[in-house]
Amino acid sequence: MRLWFVLLLIALAAPLRAEPACETIVTLERLVSQGAAGDLGGLARALRRTDSARVMWELRGHPLAAQRRDIDAVLSRAAEAVALDRSEGAAAARAHLDSRAARRDRARLAALLARHACPVGPEAARAAADEGAAQQAGGPQAGPRMPQIAGFAAAALALAAIATLMAGRMLRRAKRRGKRHAVNLPARIRSGTAETETRLVDISQQGAKLRLDAGFEPAGLRGVTILLGDRRIGATARWRNKHYLGVQFLRPLPEDAVAPILTQTDPEAGEAQPG
């Protein structure tokens, strides 16, 4: 495959890669799960790399950015629990995470994460199920999934471009294989038990045209064998008129098999035939 074709595929596929927002959504799912499990150490580690400003920056342009209030509520309660763990101990911190308000906030956010474009992680799904998200969420419905729609559109464009390139290559290959070369070589043709002399008038990778005696009729215009020197080529008769027969080879000839035929010498003429 040519380098330019590979580079084009990479460029077209670039919009299909995971959005930066998806990584943030996974982080929020993890926070929801850690809060439900009372994992104070996990919350502390996550909050070192995550805050409200960073989350909103990474969610810019994503429908979840409109749900800042629910995101901030979960982040704030997680930060409060970590602070309580340091000042009053793990029991007080876990009691804070297990409060009705904290469970409600986590359930709302888990439901929002599950309704948006990125694939739903198991952590958010478990948190939503454990805390009754279906009954408690009641939050605003997700907006149109524009990033997802854009991804589908990019995928369609990429597939269309690839199909166009492949169709062009196939057409060029078919033209090369269909190019006919004029020749004038003695040959024999066999059909069933009948065999007669003929002359090869032109040839391509796909088939050939032969000048044929009017008295020879291929059996049912079907399978024939062309004897060209020591070469035997199986073919199917496609058309016949008074003087000529058109055949299609059972297997297309390789390019390097056509070239020797074009330069083959007619023993009667004693010279190479034109290509």
C-alpha cells in the first residue's frame, strides 16, 4: 500500500479517536464509584489530579458541560470527605459520603454520565443501580449527542473516501487488464473433439480475438482451448460471427505472461509480430 494512501487513512480516521472529554467522564465515573464504596484513599488520589475548573475545561463543547452543578456537588462532597478523614477520622468521612444528600448527588451524576455520548463504564452503571438513580435522578435530559453525530459523519466520509480510492484502483487495474494488443500469430483451437487452425488477432489479460474458418463451430459456444505454441489456454467462447471468435480466458493472464506472446515469432513470417 502506498504511503500517501496510509497517510490519508490516518488523517480521515483522526476524528474517530476517543474525545478528550471521554477520559474526564471515566474519571467522574471513578469518583462516583469510589464515593459509593467509601474509598477515601482513592478519592484523595483522584482529587490531586481533578478539580472543577479542569473538569469543565476538558468537557468544553460536550453536553455534560451544562451539568456543572451536579459535577461540582460530587467533587465538593468528595473533597469534604477527604478533609474529614484527616481531621476527624475515616468513620466521620464515610458517614458524610453515606448521607442522603451525598447519595442523591452521586446518583444524579451517575445517571447523567450513563446518558451521554461516551460508552458507559461499569463503575457508573453500578453506582446508578446501587443508589437507585432511576428514581432519584430527575435531572435535565441530555442534549443532542453532537460529538457522536460528528463521529458518525466523519466515519461515513472516511468510508466514502476509501471506497472511492479503492474503486479507482480497481478501475485502473481493470483497464490495464482489458487493454488489447494487436497480434497476428498462428494458433489452434480445440472444442470438444474438434480442432482447427486459427490466427490470434488480438489478446489482453482477459481474453482474445481469433480469425476462424467459417466451417468451425465451437460446441455450444462454450469451453474451448487455445493452443499457442507450447501454451494451452482455457477459455469460454463469448461471441462468434462469420470470420471471428471472441473468447474470455477462464483465468486472466498475468502481465508477464502476455509480454512473451506479443514478441512471439510467426514461423511462417520469420519475424517478431508487432506489439
